[in-house]
Amino acid sequence: MPGGLQHGLLTRTALDLLPSCFRLPAGERNALIEEYCLYPDMFFSLDKSVYEKILPYTFIKDGIQFHYPPNTPIEKLYRYWLPVPDEGRLEKSRPFSNDNFLHVKDGFTFYLDHIAACFAAKNYSDGAKFAGCLLHMLEDACFGAHSIEGPLGTDIFVLERLFERRDDELNRTPLGILASLDCSRIEPVEYQPRLLGESVSEIVMHLYAAYAESVAVSRRICFSIVQNVYQNNQGENAGLVQRMFANAAKICADALFSVWCVAKQRFDASADLREVCLTRLEPHAFPLGGSGGYHFLSYLKNIAVGGNMKRIPLQLRLDNEVVSFDRGLSWGSHFEASLLYWLPDNTYSVFDAAIGLHPDSIDELSGVRIRLINDGKEVDEFDFEAGRPATRIAIDHPRGDFGFTISYLPGAPHRNSIIVVGDPMLRK
Ligand SMILES: [Zn+2]
């Protein structure tokens, strides 16, 4: 919940992290710091001339301004099941649609498209205004109380319900504490911005993952800040505010750096983008509350968990040999579950991985069907059981909605099967 001063400070810090070849003219730089990065708040002013000035730079979808995006409705992933007795299975009764992802993906695309086009045409005035709106949204999401909302988030008042109210100190409720964070002693941030993509759509994919991660980091910091005040450990909060400030400034710098690279078609730092492990991306649909050790978990990165809740290595039995993977994903089986990502068009030539059931979770009743999804369509289907526990796969031109859906084989019972995807790599 940054105020005007904090937005200006975050925007200035992000701009200062950019290399000198990506500098705005002084007038536009100052206007971006002092005015344009406040546009999403000024939009509420009710002054008609202000409204008309800012409207062209405002992305609105389904009645929602690109400012405080919808939350991910994760309850639909785990809560609503109904039995289908004739088929011996449960089915999800509420379709899941990731409102946060759909809104933010379109908003990122709108702003990055406009900023790149304006900067390429040296129209720095309009480019800086679009940039101000994008930075403001990222700053709100990653600094202060709004990090409670958004990707995997919930309503902002949840902290008021989780912490006991002190009726003699109503100005020091959780939101009161988070609305008055002291940025007066913020120290300079040292960071080299990352290139997130060589096209706007590739940036959108990586920026969404960075946004989800940055919000998650700041959300945990906000919780610690409030807890420190309640436990009289306020002295530790200055360091936490500094960490959260740096966290927000870095994602702003990454977004600006990347869109400048697209505008100028300069991709000196692109080596890291040639091969991307799925663990670096943020799925828009994911399993939650699977079987066995995954009962209270989603998918896990680079490890698996046994039924006793102990960490186990990521493994598959391939060609009668147990193979371990340093990188990959695991989740618990269920009657229905999906792990889906969104990939940009015309970016990757192939996806390859090994998929199947973890050797520790197979018995004679195991039976799981994994369907591969590419561009929103089923492109292949594999049945895994004791006699065929895993296989290697490759998909040409992975793009669009991409990933895995799982179910049990017809007639197979609910088992504690562990789904493993080893070395899931997207290659250009
Ligand atoms: Zn705001």
C-alpha cells in the first residue's frame, strides 16, 4: 500500500538500476517519477480533466482497472468434489479459471506492447505514461498490504481476522501497521536487471512468474512485520522493509530493462532464455491437495514427498533402471488434476521430459493416465501402471496452454501415486 512518496522512491530506484543506454530524457524521467507512476491512483480523482488525461493509458478488463488484479480462486482447485458412483470416481463440480492470471497476462501485454512501440518510435512522453501505470501496479503488488491479494492471494482484510484486535490501539491493526511503513531510511539497491524475453509475449510469461514470486516474498515479509509489532520486536522491521523495497524495485527494473531491450532489439543477455526448465515458470492451473504426502500441498519443485511426509528424491524407473533428477516436478495423484502453463507462440522448438509414477509409489493397483496438452488441445495420452511406470516424451513447438492433466485409469482406485516430471525443458 505505498503512498505517493513510496511510489516515487520505488520508480526512481528501478530507473537508476538501468544501464545508461536505456535512460529516458530528463523531463520524462522526472515526470515518470513524480506523476506518471501515480496515474492508477489519480484515476480515482473524480476530476473529469484528470480522468480524460489518464484514461488512454488505463487498461480495464471486465470492469477491473489494471491496478488491484483479481485473486487466484484456489478454493476451486481443492474444495468442490461430487461423487459419480456409477463410474467409481469423484469429479470436480466447479470449473477453475485463474482470474488473476487472465487479467494480469492481458494487462502486461497491453502495457509492454505500448511501451515497446513508444520507446522504439522515440515517443518517450507516451511511453513513460504507460510505464508509470505498469510500475504502479507492480509496486502496489510487491510492497505492502496489497501483496496479501493477487496471485495465490486472498482479500486484504484477512490479517485483521488472523490477528487479535486491540480496541485501545485501533491505529495499530495489521493494515494500520502495513499502511504506514517507514521508507525514510531505505538504502540503495544493488542489482543487475534480468532480460525476461526477446518478445513482448516471452516477457509476459517470465514477468508473470517473477510477479507471482515477488508477491509471495513480500506477502511473507508483511506477515512477519505485523507479527513483530504484535510481539514487540519492531526493531527487526527496518531490515524487512528494506528487503521488501528491494524486492519490489527489482521486478520493476526487470520489466523496464526487458521492454527497453525489445524496443531497441538489443538482446545481449539472452543466453539464459534459450533453455527454460518448467520449474522457472508459474503455472496458471495446478494440483492442490493430492493423495498421500501431497494432501496439504500443491506440486513440488525438484523433490517429491512420501506418504510419511518425508522428502524423497525425484525419481522414475526408465528402461528398468531408477533414474534420479535434479530438476523437475512432482504432485500427488487424484481423480482430476492439471498442471498447465501458458507459453508464447513462435518461441520454443521442442519440449522434452521424462514422465511417470515415482517408483516408491507403485503397487499392483496403481493406474494413472497422463494427457499432454499443447496449444490448449490434447496431443498425447499415456497410461502408467506397475508394468509401465514411466516414459520419455518430446513435443514439437510447445505453445499456448501447455502441460499435463491426470486422472486414474477407468476402474482404477484412488491410490497414493506420485506423478513425476523429470527434466522438463523448453528449448528454443
Ligand atoms: Zn495504487
